[in-house]
Amino acid sequence: MSELEIIKNKLEWDSTIKLFVESDFYHTYDYHLISKKEDETPILIKYNEDDLVIVLPLLIRKIEGTQFKDATSVYGYPGPISINLTEDFNNTIFIKKLYRFLYENNIVSVFSRLNPYIKHQETILKGLGQIYSPGQVIDIDLTKDIESQKVDYNRRLKTYINKSRKQYSTRLAKKNQDIETFIDMYYENMRRVKAIDSYFFTKAYFFDFIKSNSFDTDILLAIDNDSKEIIGGAMFVKKNNIVQYHLSGVKNEYLSLNPIKLLIDKMRIRATKEEFTFFNLGGGVGGKTDTLFHFKSGFSKEMKDFKIWRYIVNEQVYENLVRDKHKQKIDCVFSHKTCLEYFPCYRCNIKY
């Protein structure tokens, strides 16, 4: 006996996710509500087959000017999670039911980031579209003792953190004013790196993290010992056995001895004592091996593949949408490397 249902309300979504030992904050209703854009609808696809359960969270979006929609994932590392699933799972019935739901609801394509800490995601999605890895994420193994973890730090990082400890102290953000200060530092960071608009989250976004009961959010602050001023901060999100490094910010005048490295080190120690298993620092922008990736890789030699799932449900409609979007430049679209990497192609605004 198998069944596929769609969950949209918080109460049922929350009670379903609680059943899964392997889940991350990216799977929660609250994070979907915090993250969704105005034109996006969060859904949780739930599949039952005997004692097996699979759920897949997605955001459904309308494709402007058409009767069609597509699906994407929240920013981060979601993907499907399961109960009682093994590597020899035959996903034939699951594939048929998922395809039927997507096709009948005019959903042309699906894009989802996957979670490097959750087993069987590729087994669940086998035969559905394409899974590929654009890069890696840095993992600190919190099951090692605190000193063994530190052995993997590069020499320069150790020196840097020791120097930071003499200049800065740290504490958790507790008051609204602390959070407001962190938000201002985050915005300052985004302006400095000329981030795109989507990274300038509203203030409500940050406070909603703190309010949620579906996961725990720690904002660690760095305080300059001389001026007693808050000069940097980092947000970490915890659920089950995983800690995620989410956002950070530092005042421009303190970049020469950036306190974020100290804050990551403090969270590593804190999370180890709290008996978490994984500490994901993430990777470079878009999975690239860039300066952000190199900064994070100073903390650990352990890496996990970051994977993305792309699935075209309706090939004919997808191709028509691509042709309609790019019109006379269609030949360029199908040969342009950057555009070939963008999915879905009909949402690509790259200049050729």
C-alpha cells in the first residue's frame, strides 16, 4: 500500500518532521516560512509505502505569464528525508506518484539542494533527473575530542585565533539590541562585498529565527576588550545532531583581525560539549573553490560533497519556455557554459 499526500499547514508539517531522527532545520515549516518569497508556496510532499516514509520539502512558484509553475528548495541544504529506507530501496512507485503529482499540477521543473549529512537522498531520487556536485563543504567532526579537532587547523589560523583571544571576548546575543547590532553588521558586510539584493534579508528574518521552536539559533558576538564595543557576530542554527554556520558580520574597522574565526572556534567548542555530531561551515559561493572556501577550509581537512538535484518534469514545455525566454539568442543559450549550469534555464538572466 502506497500513498502520496501534500502537507501545507504548520501543525501537520511540524508533527511529521518530528518523526525523523535525520532532519535539519532546512526541513522545517518555520524555515520555509522565513525564507519564502511573496510568490512562493511551501509544500511538504509525504510518501508512505508500508512502514517506509519519505518527505520532500519544496517551494512552488508561478512562472510569470504562463499557466505553469516550477519548484525550488529553500536556501541551504534540504532534500528528501526518510524513515525505514535502505540502499536497496526500489523507488519505482515513488517516482510514478511524484511524477504524476508534479505533471498534473503543471510543475515543469524541480531544483533542490541536497544535504551532505543525510543518508539515502540519492537512493530516493535515483532515475529522476540529474544529481551533480558543484563543489564541497567543510565539516568539523564534533565526535572527536576538542583538541583532536584543533589538530586539523592550519598553523596560521591557530596563531590568528590565539591573537584574537587576547583582543576580543565573546558572548551570546540575548537582548533585542544585541540582535539589531548583529543585523547592522551583517548589512555592512553585504554592502562591502557588493552582495545581490536577495542577501539583504529583512530584520524580521533574523528575529523569526530566534522565535522559532523548531530549531535553536545562537548568535555569538565578539566584544573588543578595550572599547567594550560589539564588533562582530555569527549566527549558528542547530537541529538534531547538526550545527550550521548560517550568517556573519563584522565592522569594517576590525577586518584586520577578523573576529569571525574566533566565533567559529567558540561554537565548535560549545557544540562539542553539547554533543552535536556535525558542524557544517558550508563552502564557497555557489559551491566554488573561492576565497570563502579557502577561509573555511583552514578549520578542517574533512569535506563532504555538496550536491544539487535538477529534474525536468515536462520536457516539451521546458524547451518552449527556454525558447520563449531567450528568443533570438537560443543558439547561444545552448552553448553558453554559464547558462548551461543555470537551472531552470528559462529563469536565467545572464547577459551573453
